[in-house]
Amino acid sequence: MDLVPALEEPLKKVLGPATAKVMAEHLGLHTVGDLLHHYPRRYEERGQLTHLAELPMDEHVTVVAQVADARLHTFASSKAPRGKGQRLEVTITDGSGRLQLVFFGSGVHKPHKELLPGTRAMFAGKVSVFNRRLQLAHPAYELLKGDAEETVETWAGTLIPIYPATAKLESWKIGKALQTVLPSAQEAVDPLPDSLREGRGLVSLPEALLKIHRPHTKADIAAARDRLKWDEAFVLQVALARRRHTDAQLPAVARKPSPDGLLTAFDDRLPFTLTDGQVKVSREIFDDLATEHPMHRLLQGEVGSGKTMVALRAMLAVVDAGGQAAMLAPTEVLAQQHHRSITEMMGELAEGGMLGGAERATKVTLLTGSMGTAARRQALLDLVTGEAGIVIGTHALIEDKVQFHDLGLVVVDEQHRFGVEQRDALRGKGKQPPHLLVMTATPIPRTVAMTVFGDLETSVLDQLPAGRSPIATHVVPAADKPHFLARAWERVREEVGNGHQAYVVCPRIGDEDDDPKKAGKKKSPEDEAEKRPPLAVLDIAAQLAKGPLQGLKIEVLHGRMHPDDKDAVMRRFAAGDTDVLVATTVIEVGVNVPNATAMVIMDADRFGVSQLHQLRGRVGRGSAPGLCLLVTEMPEASPARQRLNAVASTLDGFELSRIDLEQRREGDVLGQAQSGARTSLRVLSVIEDEEVIAEAREEATAVVATDPELTGLPGLRTALDALLDEEREQYLEKG
């Protein structure tokens, strides 16, 4: 690998061990190059103020604003000397909104002297709510004295860069550190081929780095961002293009279904006709299975669009062709659910080798980590002898002991929950690489599909099967209108009274408080002030049983229960023995109980848009209409409420996934939320930059076709190695 000495220099050598340690621990920055690629989140103009009305809750923010008012309060306190404590409340404003700052105890003296009305400064801290107003407690701040030499010089002219920062490292300190390393930007090696850069009129990489950190005009920022977007899009697309190129060289066994086999027998016994979408997508899959290279296909579909049916038909086609198919589910609840529904759909066709089994039948085996020894031994035997044509399981399928007779197809349900090593381990169990079908119920906009799943062909199921009912969704503002919540519980009783069932979803389990490690942990002042109800499964279930849902059969379901207990609870609920299931998000994916018509989601603002859409998809699965109630304590003007209103206003998952993306940090798209890795997307927006991504994909495909090893592009190889460090590779290698 071509090293770039100046950019590989460890920060501790340049900035000293103390600053470098904070940068490594809190921002994941280790080298001069890492710091140069830590771009400003936005810029403030010296004469302008931040938009305070739109601050995100619970996030660390940096704002530029003017002090409107400062008041020192004295109160009785046993902790303070002379029994008097002090609290300084400072109100800052930007014309659009106001924000309260609060300082306590010995921390009030300096700000009391410095933060006088009319003073402008940068403030950094975590946004919280106290008495239903936004505030920053003990923020760090830097006064903006336009006349001080150092300030003017450090913040270069009129544009102040605001960096993604943390409580331990404010934006202005990052800015000062960048001032030290900026000369090294001249040594940055350009990953873009010259022809591409010149053909698109992009500035060089050293120039882009200088302009993004020290712009003199808005045109400087635009030129830098255009260039850096191309870097991110192009390097990512080259990684994916190389992956596609490698996969295209692999051999696989072609699997063509026999004309009068298991698939035909299954189709003949279906009580309904497949939707046009299901027929079209099945055709794409069967065409892939018939080739001698492994299929790599992403099947995305709306909640309830019938993806499992399409996957099952693909598995049956492979069994017809003499192979075996494995379906990998992220949780035991889901694996058991799939096993139940697939054996029910197949009937006697799933009873291979048993009395009463159809002549062309196969065996459908379940394999999970919590199975008893005898059942597990039998399942392993069914797999190695080929007796089981279809196996459904969790991570237990990946263990070394598990051997297949002839694995032809792997179906991965809810792709984003698996790491690449797990998929590769399963892939290695075939005599040749098996075909791969990845399913996701989270609709993905086209650009994300190109960015994240760029090495997979994509099929989309966007029709709902006949017989699915509409779902009405309403926001229940519990704080503003408590009687709305009482009405919500009445609606649940009405649904149960009509012979239906309901879910109540909570963000927490509730036994965290029993954990000795967490005991004694004080509640936050916000929770104390808001008197937040304990929105946890165990607490809510107890409250409902004693209160508004007294007399109904209520059960709980959460991830810490023993797998057998979870399965028993789900079976009772599916059989209609339970009226109300109070659960965490373990029910988010794949749980199918057509008789459940109502769902109440407590503290709905704590869930993401896509997650709410997934949860909502658990109701309205039968002939009766579904009802989903989103309970929140958030004030009407808050971004959280707007998010909930968006979910309530549409059932279109693709539209919601777009809203979700616009509201989340871009990096989460690549799955970094799960890996903890730094996001590789800093300036590229997968929503707004569709054109750049599509063009970068074309350019990358052309470059890889002519030079797969990138021998003529050392700068690109270096950038690729940096992108494909271990953590990110997990999220790129979707194969």
C-alpha cells in the first residue's frame, strides 16, 4: 500500500498526547489524514445567527447566538458553603427562537462576568428538555470578539466552520487543531483518475481540503463539497464494482426446477393467485438460479407484500433441482414463526418421509440454538443426509458442526442484522458457492440500494396481496391531551370486544432497574421534571392489568425471556388465547397474527420512522381493518412530533424511508449504527446526490472492467484500503 507519510502521521505527534487521546476516543480520529477528513457540519456567518427553533433533542450541538438576558438565582442548599447555592440562567436568541443555558454552583462565576446581554458567542452542549423547554446545561462557550487578533485569524474571515463535536472536544478546539495540520493537505494523494477529474471540472484534493476547512466564500465551500462528494461516491462504487466483478467469476450449480415437481404441486394447492409483482419477481429469481454463477439478489418489499411466499417458491425450485435451501432469520421468534407458516403453507408437501406425506414431499427442518439435544441431533442428521430439503434457522446454522448434503440457496431475512463473516460462513457450506437471496422489509430508496447494496441485483415487491386491510394511524399526544390516551385504551377494549387482539409496544423491558450495576443511578432532571411514566414492558403491562385493560388476558414478550417461553407466548397469542401482547420490538419483523387488529406504541418518538412502519405492519394482516396509535409526550412543534405525523399520514414505505433518511445522519445508512465504525459518508447525501452516485457507479464499473486490480491508480488503491478497513467491509460485502 502506498503510504502518504504526512497524512499517516499519528495525531499524538502533531497535537500532543492529551488532545490526540480525546480525538481518538471520542471522534475515532487517529492520523493527520483522519482529521483533515473530519469536515465541518455547517458554517456560521459572523453576522448571522443559528436557527435555534430546530435543534435536535439529545444531540451535542454547537450554536452561535446572542445573549438576551442573564439572571443569577440564589437558593437554599445544604451542599454550598454558607448554605446558599447559585444558579445562573442565561437566555440566548437568534430571532427565530430562544434557548436557555443553565450553570450551577462554582461554575457560575466566569459566565456571570462574561455572558452579558448583547454578547455573541459559540455555545456547545447537549440539548435537553427541562420544564418542557429546550436547554443546554453547563455548555462550553467561546466568545466571538470580532476585534481580537487570534479569533479573527483562527476563524479565517467571516465563515465560521462548525465541526461535528463532543462534550469533551468543542467545535472551536477542533478548528484550532485543524489549523495545525492543514499544511499537510498539500500532500494528499488524489484517488480520482485525472481524466475523470478534469472531465468533470473538479478541483484537486489538496485544494478541496483547504477550501472545506478555511473557505473565504460560499463558492469555495460549494467547489470543495462537489469534489469531496465525488471522492466518496466513486471510491464506494469502485469497492462494489470490484465485488461484482469477483462474484461474476465464481462458479455455481445451475438450479432449474423440474416441470412436474414440488413447485408445481405447491402452486396447485395455493388457495389464492399470486400478485403480478410476485410472478415477475419469481421469474427474475428463477432466471438467476438457472445460471452457472451465484445469484446475488436483494428482494425488498413492503411490509406484508408476500416476500416469504416468493422466497419459499425459490427454495422449492432448488429442492426440485436436487439441492437444499437454508433460510437464515435474525431471531428465534422469527425462525419459529417462519417454520410454522412454511409448514402450514406446504401441508403434506412438508412431510417428506412421513406417513401421509405427499409423494414429491420434502422435509422442513428447524434449527435454533436453544433446541434440546435429541431434536438438534435429528435436525443435523436431516441436513447432512439431504433428508431435509429446506432448513430454517438462526445463527445456529452457521456453526462448524452443521453440514449440508448439497446447499444450493441461502435466503437471508432482514439482511442488516447479519455481519459478513456469518454470511460467508454459510456460503462456505456448499460444494460450490450457493445462490443468495437477501430479503428486507425496509423499503430502500434507489440511491441507497445503489450505495449500500450495490453488489446485489434488486427486485421490488410493491403490491399488497388481495385481502390485506387498510391501517389507520393516529398520533396520541398524551401530554397535551391526556383524555386521548384514555380513549386509546377504550379502543383496544372495543377491538378485543369484537373478537380481535392487540399489541402494546414499549421501548424498554423494565427490569434494568433490578441490575445492581445500575442501581443507585439517579434519574435525569428531565425525567424528574417531566414525571415521565415508566414506559417499559413490565411496568406498562402491570399498569394496564390493574387499570384501563383490567379483566383482559395480558401477556408480555421481550428479548430476555427464555426462547421456549417466547415461543409459548407467541403460540398462545397466535391461537387467540391472549387478548393483549405487551412487547418490545421483538415483534417488529415477520410476526404474523391476522386476528391482531390494534397496536398502541408507547413513547413512539423513541423509535425511527422505518421501525414504526415495520411495527405497524403487524396489524391489518387479516380481513378486518388495522388501527395503530402512536403515543407521545413530545410537544407539537418538535421534530419528533413531525416525524410521527409523517408516519400517520402515509402507508407508503418508500416515501417514509425517504423521510427517515432525511432526518437521520447519512452515515447510519451504511449500517454504522450497528458497527460503531466511523461513517464513510461525510459529504455525500444518498438522497440529494442521486445523480452523482449513478454517474460514479458508471465510471467505477468502467474503471474496474479495464483494470480490476487498479494497478494504474495508486491513489485510488490507497483510498480503497482506507474505506475497506475491517469494520466497513462488513457493511459493504453484502454477499
